[in-house]
Amino acid sequence: MSDPSTLDELLVCRLDTGRRQLEPCTIVIFGASGDLTARKLVPALYHLYLGRQMPMPFRIVGFARRPKSDEEWRLELKAGLDKFSRTKPVDAAIWGAFAENLHYCQGEFHELAAYARLRQMLKGFGPPELAHNLLCYLATSPSQFGEVAERLYASALVDRSEQRKGWQRLVIEKPFGSDLATARSLNAELTRYAHESQLFRIDHYLGKETVQNLLMFRFSNAIFERLWHRDAIEHVQITVSEQHGVGGRGGYYEEAGALRDMVQNHLLQVLALMTMEPPVSLEAESIRDEKVKLLRALRIWQPEQVAMQVVRGQYTAGEVAGQSRPAYRTEPKVAPDSSVETYVALRVLIDNWRWSGVPFYLRTGKNLPLSASEVRVQFRPTPHVLFAAQCGPKLDANALTLRLQPNEGITLRFNGKVPGTSMQLRPVRMHFSYDAEFGAYTPEAYERLLLEAMAGDATLFIRRDEVETAWGFVDAIREGWRNQPLTAESWYAAGSWGPEAADALLARYGHAWRHPQAPQ
């Protein structure tokens, strides 16, 4: 019989024992000269190699317009790795072995002859799997997604038929469309050249360890799942705050804005994982089915309702963490009379049985006091008898906070008696810290996502109907903003928690924002 004192150590469940074995493959990065390749993709692949998680053999091919040799590209990537690696210093011997697998193919994205050169290069690698098993990463501008997919198909590098040799997958970076119409058009174009099962739409937020843990937390802990409904929860707040401004991305932000840049993907993904029904299995399609069901249950605000349910803001000059920040309208490549939002707060209702009547408050913004992502679940207050009758509003309701970044962890707030002869109640914290429990090691999101893409597991990637449903929700809000300039209530000073209108939004329903706290 087992010793009860060792039971906690024995009860470790491995969920990845049935994972598909990685097969030898080639990763082709289109847009290999870009910032994403040097900053995120190659460092992620290097760390997978360092951790002995890459398939063997493998090759990485950079495809870009500028002419350069393999060695020149390797030197560029080494400089980027020295700067962006999460493990420093970079081990010269391991880098040398890794770099032998790096190759460069020069060509324009529209040039069929360049894809023929790529095809010949793949055949020259030796093992046939390196020519047939392709992970094509489109680190290009969104306007080139369809063009690259079409050329890959025309060159027989990607085969959408069931009789294809090996496997070919396309990883598509965001933004995936700029509204529902463009997303549908892009989906239609891509699925002419690749099957939906071959498309891996990436949102790096889903690769974060603590975002993935939302499913584990909800569906492996009966104590919380039984409270996860309208009878126990009064409201939920989801905050993704950013301490930096738009900086050099003013041109992009003028086209996107906070609603399209953050709400349509990151915030709605977190909301879906927090509120979806239990999937019938841990298979990718079962999980994605439930996310789509949830997104379809979001109440669509009519244009005349948007002003009462959604707040947009734009930062003015101020100070963040002791540094002065310029107003958005004075940032490079920003129009001096721009009405683009750098902050959004919205009230969301989910019209299903579990969440009927429970408001979800989502907010995101730039030049806020600190960078943090967290979900705060505010439980219903205790009945107005006993302690609640005497303490009134000074008796805080229980709350559960899931901190997604930084200082990842989970905090449960409940009321406890202050020691001493007097009778005093105050909130106390029961806190779980990832760093304290598991150590500081957390892989970069791109490491996990690239590994899952090579394995063919689409769980952490976004399906076509998921993208389109999210855009439908966001487009309705944008329709309510059409031709509406920012108002006096829209401005907020850099370094504040947003415009006063955001506080008024919650106050209208008897609630108040709970701001993320800086680490102690």
C-alpha cells in the first residue's frame, strides 16, 4: 500500500504521452530578413534544439528578397540571438551545430523561378522527408499571404490533396484580415491552395504558459468549476495593459487601433478559454468547437448601443514610470487629428445558460501605469446578514485573480479575522506563484507554438470560423463608431489607467475597476 505522505508526489499526470512523434521536416521562413525572424522565430527554434526537442534531421530555410549567402544569414541570426536569447551567453558549440541546418534562398515572393530554386534546394538536403514535410511560416505582410500560398501551390511545394507525400502546413501571422469581409476573403483565398487542416493561424498569446493553464485550472479542479456560473459570479474583469506607447508603430496603429489589434484576438481568446463549456475531449477540434460556440453566444451590440457599452480613449502627454511620454497625435506617422483609439474598455454579455446576466468587462490600452495581463473573477457578495449586515460595503466580496503576465500566478482573496482581542475583518490572499512552485523557467510562446505546428496539433491555433466570428463581434462595435470623433471624455494622460469614461462605464452598473498591482 502506498505511503500517504508520498501521495502528492505520485499523482502527476502526463498528458503528452500520446503526442504524435515529430517527423524530420524543413521549416521555410518567408520574410526571413524581418524583425520577427531574428527576434522570435530563430531564437525559439534554437532553444528547441538546445532542449533536444527538434525533429532529427531538420533544416531551416530563410526565403527573402535580399541576396545573401548562407553564412551571411547565419551571422545576422547569431547577432540577433546574442541580443534576444533567453539563455545567455549563447553556447558557441551548440550554435555551431544548429547553424549548420540554416540555409538561405533568395527570391521575390511573386517570382515562380525562386520557388523552383527552393524546391531544388529541398531535394538536395538528402532525406526525402526534408523535401515533403514542410512547415511554411509566413512572416510577411498580410497582403502577401495569399500570393505566397498561391505560389507554393503552383510550384507543387504545397499539396492540398489527400494523396500528398508527407505533410505541408502554413503558419499565418496576425493580423488575419482587418474586418469580417477581408478575413472571409483571405480565408477563401488560402483554402483554394491549402486545406483548412493545413492552415495554422497563429496568435502568440495562446502560446503563453499561463494562458494554456486556463484549461487545466478550469477543468481539472472541481472546486472551482462548480462555482463557474452565474449563481456564484457577479462579474469578471479582463485587463491587458501595456506600459509602452505605440513608438515606431504609429503607421500600423493608425490602421489597426486597440480594438482590432488587441480585442479581436488576445482578449476574446482569453474570454473564450475562461468561459467556454467543457470540451468532450482534449482533441484540438473539440476544444476549438467550444471556443467557437462561446464566441457565437456573445451579444452583438447594435450601433445605437455601442456608446453605452464601449469606451474608446487616446493617450495625451504624460509620465510613465518616471519617463515623459508624448501624446499619441505627436507620435511618428500618426495624423495630427487622429481619432484612432489607443484604449478600449467594453462590457460584454454572453447569452447562454451558464453566463446569462453576468457582465464581462474587457480593457486594454497603451501608456498605462504597468504592463500586465490578468483575469479577475469577482464572486457575488455574501447575503446581507451576520458580518455583511454590520460591515456593509467594507466587507469585500471574494475574488479569484489569474495573473497571466508578468509574475504569473493565481490569487484567491477571502476575508479573515485580524489577530487580536478586537473583532476586525479584512481581505487576505492565498497566492500561488509559478516561479515559486516550478522555478523561473518559462519557454517563450513561439517555442511552444512552433513545436505544436511541427507536430500537427492545432489546439493553440485559430480556426477559420473562430476568426470570422470574432470579427463579426468587433465589426459591430466599429459600425457604432463610424464617423464619430473622439470626445472630451476620450482623453487620458499617459501614466493613468485610462479615460474617466471607463470608470463611468462600470459605475453605471454598480462596479469598479480593480487595477493590476505591481509586484511587491
